[in-house]
Amino acid sequence: MTTPSDPSQKPAYPLQKIPAVNETGTPTYPPPQVPAMNQGPTNERRAPASYPQPVVDERPASQSDEDEIDLRYYWHIITKYKWKIILLSLLIGVLATIVSFSLQPIYRSTALLLIEFEDKKVISIEDVYGTSSFRKEYFNSQLEIMKSWGLAKKVVDDLNLVSHQTFDPAQQQPGFFSLDWRKWLPSAWLPPKKSPTSEEKYKAIVNTVMDNLSILPVRTSQLVNISFESSDKQLAADVPNTLVKRYIESDLDARLEMTKKASNWLNERVNKLHGNLKKSEKKLQKYMDKQNLVNVAGVKTVATRQIEETATKLVNARQRFVESESVYNQVKKLRGRRSTDALESIPAVLNHPLVQSLKTVELDAERKFSELSERYGQRHPNIIAAKAELQTARSSTAKQIKHVIGGIFREYEVAKANVQALERSLTENEKKIRKLNKKEYKLGILQREVDVNRQMYNLFLTRFKETDASQDVQALQSTVGRIVDEALVSSAPYKPRKKLIVAISLLLGLMFSTLLAFLLEHLDNTIKHTGEVEEKLGQHLLGTLPKLKLSSKIGEPRWMFLKDSRSAFAESIRTVRTSIMLSSLDTQLKILVITSSTPGEGKSTFAFNQAFALGQMEKTLLIDADMRRPTVAKSLGLSADAPGLAELVAGTRKFKECLISHTDEKTNTKVDVIPSGKAPPNPLELLSSKRFGNILTELAKDYGYIIIDSAPALLVSDALVLAKYASMVLYVVKADSTPYQAAQEGLKRLHKANAPVAGVVLNQVDTKKSGKYYYYKYGYYKKRGYGGGYGGGYGGGYGGYGGGYGGGYGGYGGHGGYYGSYGTYGS
């Protein structure tokens, strides 16, 4: 077996395969290779790598245990910070107690007022349906009146609160917690102090009274609770009582004032209406005198009757005129003829009595003449006498017909003249009626104006007399409310409620402290327990080292493994040793590089104790390669200038001069140590030199294990150079101290350098704080498929896949069982 002498060459012994690193710096593992199988179930079985790889639970998200409420995790946080939670809660409670007992006592007194509603004597249908709404609006209006600025101002004036001690800062005593910070500042820094004016003080007092006043209605009633809070118990009772009295008095004053205003207004209106009535009456009388009107209705009645009579006569006259005109036209048509026979055919002529009488005489004369003509000749005297008689009869008839015709003409003219006269009379009467109508219309307007003015005057006069007679009585009979209970002086303060304040403060303090604990836990980005090593760093946990309580008996932690071999710390060192050995079954382990993210994580202490643990099995060499902050020489009692690795690589000292052997007689353990030596100006160049590689090659021939304590990987590149020679790199992380981002970045740098990182050693774990949570978390990982917890055997399950990989890796001491769940893959 040989070790590389040239840093640029690969080591002779095989290196472990390093997983890739993703963008966040967390290593990702390639999927394990599946062995060739001719038959069997589809579940794939993988061989172990040089160090274990996590198994991913591929159950559906709905069945994932990550969705479960992690109550035990929250309980762990509470128990972790329990003393801080208790102390902070008690501190808040004590402060609340001090504050509550130092607060000025406040007294409260309450007066009870009944608000009265005015009942209307006449209720309309609208009022019936709107009564509830009206009462509600009225009640709310009264509440707002009681809260008004004007009423509060009256209370301030009545009680003379401007000079009261409660509202006068000059008369007040400073409180327990009162502090005028202005006194501590230079006057030049402070703005000029402006004294408030008397008006501003007055307004501030009124506002204070309104702020401390509480007016609350009693549900489903007309009662109102009026309360006031003050540090003066007497004032707390005086303000509600004064407010109630001033409220009732103000309402009475308002009613009286309103009644007086109404009376004055009515008086003015009555006087004005009386003047209007007088003016309208004078105007009416003046018009009647001017138009000579006495009784327009009587005159109009006579004129109307005349029109009616004239119209009747006109109708009759027109009828007679039509008749006479018809006869006249017939006569006029036949009058030009010589013979009167045609005229006799006219009914008016023929039917005339005289014409008929003469016509009878004429007919008798014609019959007589005809009879005589048959017996006598034309010359017979009887014939001549009869003929003369006939002619006389005919002449008389003709004369009478002419006389009748003349009468018809005269009757026609008379009828025509009568119609025209009646028409003229009717027209004149109509004109007279129209004039009367106009006068009557104007007279009616003036009369109605007089009537309206008289009606308004009488109405307002009656109302004025009623108001003037009963204004004071009505105002006193109806009040807005009455006092049910006056406010009494309180015997005990209303607040502060000290017990309640303390109880609530303790409860709020407990809640705040608990939330603060959860916040601190959430903001804590350190690696706190073993589960986070794999969750956040993606690395196998080689072991945990408990936090030590130093004692003078044991001394430095570096000697813990030798001084107390039965301690939990020593057992943890042996557990890590077992993990190291089991991780290198396929390779020959020689050089172990131990590093961390930052200084102070305990890597040197771990390297020192692990060297003695490996020294119990084989010859072991411990090299302090942290030349910037060396600690091995100090632990061995050497001076800082003692020769060591720096001198050995530089060639200024021989190997024996730089080597220190330490033997523990109790355990018969021997470990050789090479300290760092005097700090060189260029540690990285020394470690990168070819001579350093040659030295390691030679040392590997003589030692079974070489442990190199390297500088932190995150600060310098020493660990990256040393990793080229390492069979295994162990990364130390301090629990509750190292941010996981720093550890991720350090591991990322190592992976980029192809360093064979075997895993992480979690140092300074507080088992008392994380013990329960530790087992809980790994119970969780057991469910997720990561094995049965640390302590059940490293392998224990590789033989199920058709007899595949044998019986596993056997009893992995205290940290076995990581891959215990792999036994499920074949069965």
C-alpha cells in the first residue's frame, strides 16, 4: 500500500465517489445502480455506497407524513425555551403588577334617565305605520343631544371644572411612572414651549369631559345609563347628575323659547293679516262705488230674465215672419196678373173670412144669374138686375182680395220689423250681461281676497289667543325625560382592575413568550439536532458528541477519551470510530482529514480524541495542519515555537525533532503527534508542496491511521488541498452554533474539489434539550424509510432480494440501522 507523493497525482488507494452539489450547495446523490437480475419483483435493490445514501419515500403527497401536525415538534420548542418563556412571562406579569398598582384609581358613577315620548292627540294612518320609526329616531336624537358639545359645556360651567384639581395640571401630583424627558435634553434641542390659551384649556376640559362620559341606552326600553369616570369620586357622581338636570332644563328652556317665538311670530302674522284684510275690504268697496254696484246678483237676474223673454218673443216673431214671408212671396209672385182668380188660390186669401163671405155672395149671384138666364133673355130686367148684382158681388170680392193682399203685405212688414227689433233688444241685453259678468268677476276676485284674508286672520287670531293663554302651562306639563336614579358616589374604584390586568398580562406574556420562542426557533438557522444533518446538509451522520461540562478533575475536553473512558463522550468517540471503520470496508483507510466550517466548532478536540480512539487499534499519527490557529501543541504543554509540521515540510528540522509520542499508561494507548510548528507566512503553499506529499507517503508506510487536523474549509483552502491526500474527510459541525448555510457552503467547496467526504460529526449536542426530539425525529425517519434509528445494526437488511447482498454490514454499534429499511426491498 502506498500513498501519493505528488499532490497532482491521485492516491494509490481508491477514493470514495463524491455526490454532486446542486445550486443551493446541498449535495445530491445519483440513483443507485440496479444489479442485473433475470427474474424477481420489479422493486429495485441497490448495493451500499462507500457511505449511506438517503432513501426517498415515494408515497403520494396526500399520504405523506409531512402533512401531519407536528405537535411533538412544537412541544419540543416549548420545553427547549421553557425557562425563558416562564421568566419572560413572569417579568411581564411583575411589570403589569407594578404598573397596575401604580395607576391612579378611577371611579365611575351612573345616573339612570327615562326619556319620555310626546303622544299625539290626532293620529293619522301614516303615524300608525311610522310610530316605531319615529320613536327610534326620536330616541337616537335625544342620545346625540346628551352627547353634544353644548351640553358638556354647560356641565363644565355649572361645576366650575376649569379650576378643579382634576383638570388643573398645576394641582396634580406626578405619577409613579411619570417622567419628563424634556428635562434630560438640552434646551437648545427643544422647540419653544407654547403655553395654551385659556380658550384652548377650556376646550380641552370640555373634550376631556366628553371623552370620559358614557351614554348607553338600555336595550328594549326608554332608559339611558349616563356614566362618568374620574379620579375624583365626588366629581364622578356630580357630572352625570348635572348633565341630566341640565339636559331636562335645556329641553324646557328650548320648549319655552320655541313657544315664545311661535307666539311672537303668530302675533306678527295676525297684525299683518289684519292689515291685509283692511286693504282688501277697502279695495272692494272702492270698486263697487266706482261701478255703481249695489246688488250685482239682482241686476244680473233681471237682465237674464229679460234676455230669456226677448229670446222667447224673438222665436215667436221669427216663426210669424217665416209664415208671413211665405204668403208674401206667393202673393208677390201672382200679383202681376190681371185676374184675381190666381190670388184666390192662395190659402191665406181664400181662407180669409170676408173673402169667403163675399165669395159665397158671388156664388149665389152667379147661380141666380144662371137660373134667370135659362128663363129670360139678356135684356130682361131680371137678367139685367141679376147681372148687375153679380158684377157688384165680383167687384166686392176683388176689392176684398186686394184689401187682404194689402193686409198680407203689411203683416209681412210688421213681422219683419218685429224680428229686427227683438234681435236688437236681445243683442243689447247680451252686451249688458257681459258687462255685468266682467264686473261680477272682478268683484268676485276682490270678494274672495277679502274672504281669504278674513279667514286667515280669524284662524291666526284664534291660534294666537290659545298659544298666549297656554304656552307656559303646556311647556311645563310635558318634559323630555325624568330622573329614575341619581348617580351616587362610588365607594370602590371602577378601574384599574388589578387582578384582571395581572391575569391578562400573564396570559398575554405567556402567549408572547411562546410566540417569541417559535420565532427564535424559526429564525435559528443552526444545525440543532441529528435529523437536520441529513435534511439540510444531505450528509450521512457519523455520530454525535455530547456537550461536556468541564471539571477540574478531567481538565481539557481533549483528554476526555483517556480520562473518562466510560463517559458518554468516550462512547460517542468510539461510535464515530466504528462508523469510520465500517465506511471503509471496501477501501484501505489511511489518511483522515478533519475540518469544519468555521473556527470554534470543536474539530481539534474531536481529532485529538479520535486519534486516541484509533490508537487503541493501530499505530496512529495526529498531524496539526491548522497552522493559522494551532491548538495541539498547547494541549500537549508545548510552546508555540515548538518544531512541527511547518519546519518538517520546510526541511529545517528532522522528523524525530518534530514528532512527539504520547502514551496513556492507564489504557496503554500510544499516539504520535506532529504539531503545526511555528506559524509560516504561507501555510497553503507548504501544504500544496510536493515535499508535503512525499512526507505523507512515507508516513503512511509506518502508521495505520494518519489524522490531519485541518483549517476550516469555509475560511481558507487548506482543507481542499489536504482532501487530495485523504482517504476520508470528516466534517465537524457544532450543534446550535453553526448556520446550516455555512456548513452547506463548506461542504460544497469540498465536493467541488472531489473530496471524499464520509459524513458529518455533530459536536456539542445538548442531550437534555434534544434527547426527546432526537428520538422523535428518527422515529419519523424510520417511517419515511431511513431505517430503524441509530443503534439497531448498520445493515440488517440487504439479504432479502433473492439472497442478494448477504446479511448486511452487521452490528454498526451505536449508529447502526441507517439502512435497516433496505430489508423491505426484497421481501
